[in-house]
Amino acid sequence: MGAHLDDIELAASGTAARLVNAGAQVRFLVMSTSEYTSYNGSHFCDADVAVAEGREAAATLGVKEIDILRFPAKDVENHSAVVESINEVVDDFRATMVFTHWPFNTHRSHANTGLATIAASRYDNSVVMYEPIVPSGRSYVGFRPQLYISIEQKLQALRQHKSEYEKYGEHLDRRRRGPIALPRL
Ligand SMILES: [Zn+2]
């Protein structure tokens, strides 16, 4: 599950590619067509572009099934319509393992997608959470990753998101940013 086209690739596509390569059936569910404009109009991503890039990225990973819903990119909510949309896919796919956003991510659509996935997957055995280091930034609750899988296919998938590279530059495929400087008091 991802709120936007690029979230899964940024945070869990090494895992997705490894599962596909091992013969597992992997399906992506994305909550929005991911069009985006900053408050000052500085960054615009067209829905058609984001969808095309997302489909290319999934194909690069060997993921054949990708569902893209139409909740608003900046305002995916943790409400019943979102929970039931996820529920429908989880039930249809008979998922044994579900990957989703960590609910303390600073982007409300990421956090709410995480919470809605937990609600929708309440009868499933495994819900695993992911958190990209870039571009999420800091949070008031620290994420403690327990598994890293980074393989070349992940970088190839990320490079399909050309419009995101325009926004974030090479930060997008760095595993870590440098240490964050604390202000002097
Ligand atoms: Zn996102």
C-alpha cells in the first residue's frame, strides 16, 4: 500500500523485487493519482505523468498488478471509504503479508494510509511497515527499521519517477542523507 505513486518504490521496492524474483505474487495498491502542486505553485506533477511513471516503475520490479485509486493526494484520510477500499483489495488478493506506511510519518496521507491499512488488515497475519529515509524527514516518533533490502532493481524503479527526480534530485536514491545539523544554543 502506498499513498502516492513512488512511495512503495522509495521504501519497499527492494523487498518487492526480491519477492517477485522468488516467485511470490505481488500487487501494489496506491491511494491517489498523485498530482501535486506546492502552496506557492513551485512544484507541479500531473496525474497522467505520475501514473505513467508509477506503472513503469512497477513493471521494472516485475509487479504486474497495480491498482490506483482516486483519493486526494494531499488528503488521504483514515476514514471508512479508504479502509474499505483497502479491505476490498486485501480480500480479493487474499494477501498473506501486507506492507504499508509507518503511521508516524509526517505526511498526513502517508500516516493515514498506514492507519487505514492496519484497520483493513485486522484479520491478516502480517502487517509490515516501511519508512523511507528520503524524502520523509523527521518525526516525533523515531522509526526503527529492522530490515534493509536494497538491490539494483530498486534504483532502476526509482529512476522511472523522472518528475520526482526533478523535485528531489539525486537525494532520491541516496540511502542516507548526511547527519542533520543541530542549531547551536
Ligand atoms: Zn508519498
